[in-house]
Amino acid sequence: MLIMTAMLPAYALSDLETTMTNKALDLINKMTVDEKIGQLMNDAPGIDRLHIPSYNWWNEALHGVARSGRSTVFPQAIGLAATFDTSLVHRVADAVSTEGRAKFEVAQRIGNRGRFAGLTYWTPNINIFRDPRWGRGQETYGEDPYLTGCIGLSYVKGLQGEDPFYLKSAACAKHFAVHSGPEALRHVFNAVPSEKDLYETYLPAFEKLVKEGHVEAVMGAYNKLNGISASASTFLLTDLLRKKWGFTGHVVSDCDAVKDIYTEQKMAKDGPEAAAMSLKSGLDLNCGDTFLGLKEALERKLITEKDLDKALLPLFMTRLKLGILTPDDYSPYRGIPESVIASDQHAELAREAARKGIVLLKNDNQLLPLSKSIREIYITGPVALDAYALLGNYYGFSGKMSTFMEGIVNKVSNGTSINFKMGTLPTVANLNPNEWAVEQARKAPVCIVFLGLNGTIEGEEGDAIASPTKGDKVSLSLPEPQMVLLRKLGKDRTNKIITVVTAGSPVDVREISELSDAVFLTWYPGQEGGNALGDLLFGDASPSGRLPVTFPLSAEALPAFDDYSMQGRTYKYMKDNIAYPFGYGLTYSTITYGNLVVEQPDPKKTSFSVKVTLENRGKYAVEEVPQLYVKTPGSGVTTPLNTLIGFRRVPLLPGERKEVSFQVGMDQLNMVMEDGKKRLLKGSYTLTVSGAAPSERTTALNVPQCSWNGSL
């Protein structure tokens, strides 16, 4: 459905902003202190005399409208990042906000004004997935600040729409800042990153979403940064966010983060003092009810009424941009029909997104794709029929859930024999010793084994109920009963094994790869995960997903989980312990890279071009994902080993050659130094275009790296 901004009245934008600001100020001036305080918490009550309806700010849309009934379930965020496709991510987010608008109007008609029924989405999570043990890493766009910023920007723009003033929905960049586990310590830990890591790794995506995406909200994190609560940090919420970056939206706390300031972090003696600290630092909206203490804080002269007014203004402006502050407010996005919710069109988009995010890790002797007329397939593993393994966390519900079993059955010939036994329980050993799956599976020419994790094992603090570490992982191994099944299937076998793994994070794939002829990583692929995998298994599409995180060989060689230094982490600083590099992913064809041409960089110009020629030497149409990396002076010592500065998705027909061009900004060559400042360094630079981050494992792609050396 097209939403045309031409529907807007003819006015100058500045006049509209002035009019809306005056309306907000007029309402604020008419409110009592108690009414003002009530509006500063997520469950804001209505004010009948001012015609302001009640509104609950808490809603989620991580990969579809979440926690509010029927909606299209797209792949989990990490799976969206694996597409390396900003255009696709924008289309997904646009579909999400379209459904959100339609659901909002239905909810309003039936009087549902509660949690998860509004238009302010606390999405996206653009924290850096710095450690593969973090249970919430699945919610992010991976380990790289550049990829995270690009994917996050597309998602924000899709959610918020293209109108210069009005919002289709309001996006929120979270969790600001330096937040990525451990989950068990998230309410108390104190992140103390170096200035280099802060400005090179943890802040760039937030800055991009504020400056380029005009994201409407930013959520303060639970943790402390350099000894100060992130939800009461003047440095983060005022000096950096508003003064330096020019942020004009509203700042919301993570839920009960203000309460943590005095109950967990002991920075304040009580609720009123914690509320006052947060408000004065730049926090506008409290998820929770600690801001009830603002009345006492006012009486104790910890704040003034002007502080309340200052926080109220951006909140009322958000609701005016959404067209929902008072009954007579206008929105060009009203009237989207209910029929868009969980529509066939959006299901097809979810299928495309899942298909483009699934990563092929191994395909020995070109076993894949399979013929649809294959004589027999045996399916086993606890994930084959598990719809929960499609979802990840922060999900909605759809009446069109396609399990992996369904995806296979929908593809093969009616003459194909398919047999299934689960083989093992997901996390505990089988109780019945008479398990027939292995014996029967070994007789079939092809066995497809479905293993992996789901939201009971990894996720947020209170969601992963099977996790003894509140959602985080201790190791990267799959549960032992699942590995026992695969070992039994792989021992002295004569048939072929295809292993499909679900997870929202890196897993130990060494033994899985050794025991399998082909390996797929599906992430948590959403409602169409089964159909998408079927498309890939049987050759209706070629795999094209790429890893947005490095897969380590083992967790034991990683730095301590609670160490926020980036040394030894991600493709930028990992010199060893790499099973599969960032950006890795196979297709069904061999793609060669050549004829790298680099325009001489000139510090007097704003950009330069890099061109490379790709050739598809296989028999399948594919989409290749060339990635551009820069290696700068001081690499591996004072600067990263390599830094991603560009990527593309390139369709290639069999035999097709295509020149791909990257436009590189000179500022992308600047490196962050120990003092947190960016500099253009003197010395030799190497530009590499390849199918994954440069590393010893990149050669496994059979894609030659192409480099250019120059001096600035």
C-alpha cells in the first residue's frame, strides 16, 4: 500500500513545526504538576479536561510487531543483518510499520490502550555483539559498527516513514550505551571502555541513527558507564546526544533502570533522588514508576517545574508527529486497512528475508541443491517441527508458521519417501533406550538433521527459562544430547548428512562440520523459515546470507565476558581462534573477483571510487556479497586488522561478469586513536574486496583477495 505525502496540506515545514511546538507548550502550560509527572512514565494516564487520551509508550517491533497478537514474523534481527541488504531491511521495516498502523487503529476501536498497543516501538537494538556468549546478541545486527549502522538506519527509516514531519511510527535506538552482557550483571555492571573503543566501536551506530536517520527516541541502558548510570548520564544524554549530535527526540529509560540507580547501583539514596538525577541528566520518559518520586523531588528542591516541562516537550512532540496526542491531530498514515496485517504479501517478504539471511557454511562435493525428485529423505532432530525455533525473541504471532519439515514436504515429489523421528530431546538425554531414529536414518541416501537453540536456551534475562545463566551461554557448543545424535548418525556412515542449525549467535561448528556433508545456519528465520529453507535446499534459490559475526573455534580462547575491551574480539581484533570469519557464506556457484581498480585517494576530495569485476563461473544464478575492507597504518597494533567500509548484493546469472563500484568517503579512512579522536594516518593503506573479512579462513571461499596499496 502506498502512503503519499502529497496528501499533506500545503504548508511550510517550519510553520508546521512552530504550530505543533506551540500546541505542545500550550497543553503543558495548562497541566498541573501531578498531570505532568503522570505523562513522564510509560503508562501515561489520560487527561480528559485537555482531551489527551491515555497512552502506553511501551511497544516492540524488533522483527515484526511484537507481543500484541497477529502480525507477520520476519527473521530475527541477526538474520536480517545476515542479508547484508539495506534495501530489503527497509522494505521489512516499512511492512512492520504498515501493520503497526493498522493494528493501532483496530486497538483504538476496541478500547485497547494498554502495553504493546501503541506506535512507539523500542526498536532497533544497535548494541554491538562483541561477545558470542551474550544471549541478547540475536537482537542486534552483529559485531561490526558499520554494518550495524547501515542496517539500523534502514530499519529506522522504514519504521518512521518518509514524511518530513509526521511519523509512521516512532523508532528507538537502544541501549545507549556500551551494553552487551552479561545478562546476570546488566543492572549493576560498570562498563569502562577505552576512549578508542568507545568512539570506534560502541557509539558510531547510535550517532549514525541520530544524525542520518533522525531516530525519534533513544533508550538509556541499565548499566553504568565509567561509574555513572547510563540512564542518568549527563555526558551521554545531554552533552553527547543532544549538544554534539543534535538529537531532538525523546530519551526513555530501559524498564526499571531508574529504580536500579538506588536499589542496585547505590548512586542515589532513594527513588526521588534517582528520579531527579535521571531527569536532570536528560532522561524524558521513565519505563516504570520511579518518576512518581518527582513530586517529592520537587518538594525537596532537587528539580524545578521547568525540568518537568523540558522533558514533556519532546514527548508531546513525538505524539503530535504520530498524530495521536489529541483527537483532532492529523496523520497522513491514518486509514491503512486491517487487511495488511499478516498479509500474503508480507509473508512473501518474510520468506525472501529468511532466504537471503540463511547462511550456507559447507557444501562438500556440491551435494546441494537436492533434486525435488529425490527417492528418499530421512529427517531427524528436535528442531525439525519446532515452531519456537523460528521465532527468536520479541516476536509476534502468525497463522502462517512454516516449520522446516513443512518447507521440505512442500518441495519434493509426491513419490519421495520422507520419514521422521525426533531422535533426541532438545537438552536432556533420552529416557527410553529404544530409539530407532539412528538405525533408520542410516539406511536413507540423505539424512537431514535439525539441531540448534531456541529462546528457552538463549535470550533476555527472564525469557530463557532453560538457561542457568539468565540467557547467556557458557560455551558455544550445542546441547550434548543433540551432538550425541549427530555423532551416532555420522559414525561409519555411507549416506549423506545435511545438518541445519538454528541459533541467534555463533555456535561451535567444528564437529558439526566434520560429521556433515553440508551445513546450513538458519538463525531464527521467522514464520517463513521452513519455506525459505526449502527454496534453498532444492535449488529454487541459491544461498546468499553472510555471517554478521565471527564464529570462534571455542569460547575458552575468548577474552573474559565482562571485559569491555575490544582486544581479541570481532574480526577487527581477532588474530586466531576463527572457525568462520565475519562476512562468510557460500553460494551454489564459484564467484571470482578480479580487475580491482582504485582511484587515487586525495585528502582534498571527499571521496574516491573502488571497482572490481565479479564473474559467476557456476551454473546457478546467485547473489554475491562483495565486501570492501581497509587496512591502515598501524594495523593490528594501533588500528584494527581490517575495517569494513562498504558492501553490496550483486545478482549474477550463470557465466555473467559484472563490474561493481564502491564510493568511499575519505572520512572512512580516518582511524580512531587512543584519545578517541579520528585521524587520517600517514603510511600504506590496503584495500581488499572479498567475500569475507580477510583472515586465514577467507581462502576457504575459493575467492581470491584483491588488494591495492597506496600512500597518503
